[in-house]
Amino acid sequence: MAKVVVIYSGGMDSFTVLHRAIRDGHDVYALSFDYGQRHVKELTVAAEVTRGLNIPHKIVDITAINELISNSSLTSTSTAIPEGHYEEASMQSTVVPNRNMILLSLAIGYAVSIGAEAVYYGAHSGDHAIYPDCRPEFVQRMNDVSRIANYEPIEIAVPYLTNDKAEILRDGLAMGLDYKNTWTCYNGRDKACGKCGACVERLEAFAANNTVDPLAYE
Amino acid sequence: MAKVVVIYSGGMDSFTVLHRAIRDGHDVYALSFDYGQRHVKELTVAAEVTRGLNIPHKIVDITAINELISNSSLTSTSTAIPEGHYEEASMQSTVVPNRNMILLSLAIGYAVSIGAEAVYYGAHSGDHAIYPDCRPEFVQRMNDVSRIANYEPIEIAVPYLTNDKAEILRDGLAMGLDYKNTWTCYNGRDKACGKCGACVERLEAFAANNTVDPLAYE
């Protein structure tokens, strides 16, 4: 049993990764980031889940860095969240510059601090088109540097790197997971909007699995 | 003239890098991090210098991440700063886990946001023995990932990577820099202590250049 850090946003991908790591017998430390996302509701959901699983969970406030990297509609309140499918050009406004390198480097620091061997995160093939820092070559190169950046090598583990969102959901459903305990919508309202790129992808994944999403939609 | 970000702590190495980048004709954006260091005095000095140079300067508060990576005497108030030379084993307590990957990833995000081409930082050969994330192989691998992590490649530039501290100082003195405008001591008191690893290294660098350090010591 290895001690591992799981970057856990509260969304369905990292929710599945979290459970995958637990099922694989690891000693899991969940790590969430509050970067001022409008969908901060996912952090509330994340905290409930880790409490239920009785695993350690840190939520780190990194909102101060928005002063540096604020070119994204995910953290700005003056920009509308684009609607429609991820592949559309407008979705590029949801890209936070260097987001995954920042989150991974913090998670690696945490892993070194607690003596963990690996950092798990939930990049998948559906993200490749729009997010450069979700591609396999990015993960490979982060692994290359993560092996030598500290006295102890830390592995970057991305269990669903070559799977799409529907396949992740399939694995989660096979594990018996309840996706009511996840939050995906980029708009942080009471119910999911069903229209933003994140909602559209989520609903497509459920449709591909011939299942109904247990979440309430507007 | 390229737009570049310089990670600038206020210490003598990054002070020299900052001026090197300016002399090389770049459009320099200085970036400092407040990570709760006891020697926060270096940030005050840094702000004075950038004001004098009339260049943009951001100081980002990342103290929240100490909750994640707090195993270091540089940020803890309950651990004594070790005295003596850097190479001694006790100096390992001054290592902040994954520090440079974290700072570089934030600086890369900033560079992307402002359309800069490169991030300069002040690692040098004297750091290699104690800090894994100051070695040439670390810089190489950070460059490898930084080229593909965003839509625009960002270069990691380390002008003094193969030089030691005395050689950096030699270059700075040749540029006519006044090292009174720098702060090195790990203890954040009025005058430099002259005993911590940072002070010892600094004094050795001045001695190697047959020059007297303009700073006041206790």
C-alpha cells in the first residue's frame, strides 16, 4: 500500500480517480484547490465526500495567484461562461494559464512533505484538444522533472489519460459510485445549468453509458 | 527586445539576474513571492529596487501554501536557522519541498498571461549540492515541459546556471551594481547575522572578489 496524493476537485473525473486509488489499495490523501472558481460548490461536495470516506483532505486557498493569472472566465466575474461544446474556440477562455503545472507542483510539494510516492490527477483524452496541459506529452514531461526535482522522486499518475469521460464514468459506475456526490457545472448556482461546456460533456458521458445523471438540472 | 519575467527575491543572485536581463535589452517584469519567509525584509528591498528602476513588479502572497509544504526552517518560527556552511547536512532543513517548481510554474503562468517569452531565475552552481531543483538537469526538464504546457512556449532562462556566487558577483560588480540594495540573511533582523549559510556564502563571494560587502552586519 503506497501513500498517494489525489488532486480532487469534486468533479466527476477526480471523484472517480479518488475512488480508483482507494480501490487499488492506496493510502489516499485528497487535495483540493480553491482558486476562486465560480463553481466553488464543487469544493463543498468534495469535503462531504472525503468526510464520508474518512480520508485526510486539504483544501488550499490559492486565490492570491489570480492576480498573476487572471485571463480566464472560470475565475473572472465580468466574463460570461461560454455555453456549448468544449471544442468551440470560445471555450479557450476557460483555460487558466499553466493551471495543471501549478496544481501539480503544489501537489508534488505536499507529497514530498508527507512522504507520499505519487500524485494522482484526472486528465483524460477528452481534455486534450482544448487544454495543452492535459496531453500525454505534458504528463510525460512533468514525470521527467518530478523524478529529479526533490530528494525523493514523485510519480505523476494519470489513470485515465487515454480514456474519455464516458469511459471514466463507465469505470466509476462499475465500481458502484454515486455521481450525485459530484459537481461539474462551471456556474456555481443551486442546480447545474446543463449548458456550459462542462455540463454538456457530463450529460454526453451519461448518455453514452445509457444512464441518467442523478444531478438536478435547471 | 523580448518581454521577460524575472523571479526576483531581493537577494544578490536575482538582483544580478534582474540587471543582466535589463542590460541585455529585455522588457523586464519582476516577480517576487511572499511565502512567509523570515527574511521578508528582502521583499522590502526588492520593492525599493524595482521602484528605482521603474519596472513593473508584482509581489504575490503564497503563504497559504505553507499549510502544504511546511517542513522547512525558512518558514517555521519554531525551528532555529542553522548556522555555518551550506554544504552541511543541517542546511537541508532550509529546503522547501519542490520550491522552484512551484515558483517557476507560477511565473510561467504569469508569463503566459502577459505575453512574455521567458522566465529568468537565479539558480547557480553553488546551489547544486543542496538544492535538487537548482541543478542543470532540473532546469533542462522544466524547459522541456514549459515548452508544451501552454499554447505559447515559455523558455526558462538561467544565465548563471554554471557559475558560482563569486562569479555572479563579479559580473554584477562589472555592471557597476551596488549590493547595498540586496538582502541575503535568512534571519530577518535589522542587520545581517553573518552566521547563517546564506550570509557565509555571501561573505565568501565578496572575499573571492577582494571586495568588502557594503551591508551592515551584527
